[in-house]
Amino acid sequence: MTPEEYVQDKAAKSGSSFYYAFLFLPPPRRAAITAFYAFCREVDDVVDETHDAGVAATKLAWWRKEAAAAFAGQPTHPAMRALMPHAQAFDIRLEHLNAVIDGCQMDLEQTRYLDYPGLQRYCFLVAGVVGEVASGIFGRTQPAGTIAYAHKLGLAMQLTNIIRDVGDDARRGRIYLPVSELQQFDVKAHEILKREAPWGYSERFTALMKFQAARAHALYDEAFALLPEEDRRAQKPGLMMANIYRALLREIEAENFQVLQQRISLTPIRKLWIAMTTNWRGR
């Protein structure tokens, strides 16, 4: 299997909404974003699939060395071998990869966030930086505005992930919802971790989740407003992802935030349809 086949297989098997947006890119850009996504997936899997924190830390340290070696001209992992031919053309830098690793490192070191600014820092590393790199691969002529849009959109999408994954994260002992906001809505951490009636679902929990969803919706609107008109066409893949994620958020709202014992998702056909209609409409 070639490095290119490896990253394509990694992206296809993930079932991610990102994959559907990649399909509409021309080959060089599709190859670059697929390789970058595979790197992000590899690093994220270290945290999600390695139960021993010490082993996970060792693996992340290995990825730091591998990223540095790759930018020094000696990649060994197939994801890095697929990515490096595109790094210069699309301004993918070592600092971008290290930021993603830093975000995953935070997952090993803390399971709670005291307040929203602390959560924002985490979201910037694992999603905002990813959005920045992706926007460069898609193409931009107005860097300041488009990067600001990408950071904001990454935050909105990551908050959508957090809302969707409250139950999955609780199984791992993690709660990303800020402690200050749990207190604001009188929701106890042990209620979320227990994930079952009568502890999990309550009017208090629903109010908390409505607050989270409203903030995510506001961030989507803010992100769209930041995107310069000159770059809107090039950034259509990002808009596809945004529309898929926002449709997921609305689905979660329609299900009254029943996220503690199930993972609400969209079907592949629906994701593809949203991507296609976004491509046609251009927004």
C-alpha cells in the first residue's frame, strides 16, 4: 500500500463528514487535505484508543519526533510521507502539526475545563488550527479574513462535536462542558458521568445543552460573516463541512439532546446530499 493509498483508506474508513467535502476538490488539493486529515486522525486515535495514559504520552512524543523528522526531510510514517510533498505548496508548517499534538496532549492531562476561555484554547488547538491549514489547502486570497473565518468555524464545529459526544466522553471520564456552566445550570458532574435516569436527563441538563447549542449556532453565523467574498468559492469544501455539522446540531436539538446514551449522527447519503447542495448553491 502506498502512502497515498494509506491516507485515502484512513479518511474513507473514518466516516467523517470531512470526507464528503474532500470529494469535490481537484486532485492536488484533495491529496493534501486527505494526508493532513490522516495525520490528525492518527494523533487523535492515540488518545481515544490507548487506554494507558503513559503509553499514549509516549506515542504522542513519537509523533512529535516524526513530524520534526518529516520537515527535516526524513518522514517514515505513511501519513507523513503522503503529506510532505504538499507542505510547501499549501503552507503547512511544523508548528501546525505540533499544535494539533498539543491539543491531544491536553486530553491526556485534563478531563475538565473550568471555564469557556479554557475550553476555547483546547478547541483552537484541535480544530481552529485544523481549519487554518484546511483553508490554506482549499485556497485563499484574503488570508486575514479567511483565517479568522477558519478559526471561528473550527470552534463552532468542535463545540458541535462536544455536544454530540457528551455520553461518549463521559464513558472515558471526560467532561468538556465548562465547570462554570455546569454550575450555572445546576448540573452535577456525577449526573453526566452516570449517564442514566434519573441522573442524566433533566430540565437542567436540557437547559445547559440548549445554551451550548445556541452558542455554537452564533459561532457558525459569525464565521460565515467573516469569510471574504473573494474566497467564498475556494472555501466551498469548508462550507460543506459547516453545513453538515450544523445539520447534525439541528438533529441533536430535534432529538431533545438525547446524547448521554447514544451518538446522534447523519446518514452518509444525507451528508453527501448536503455537500452536493452546498456545492451547487455555493453557500
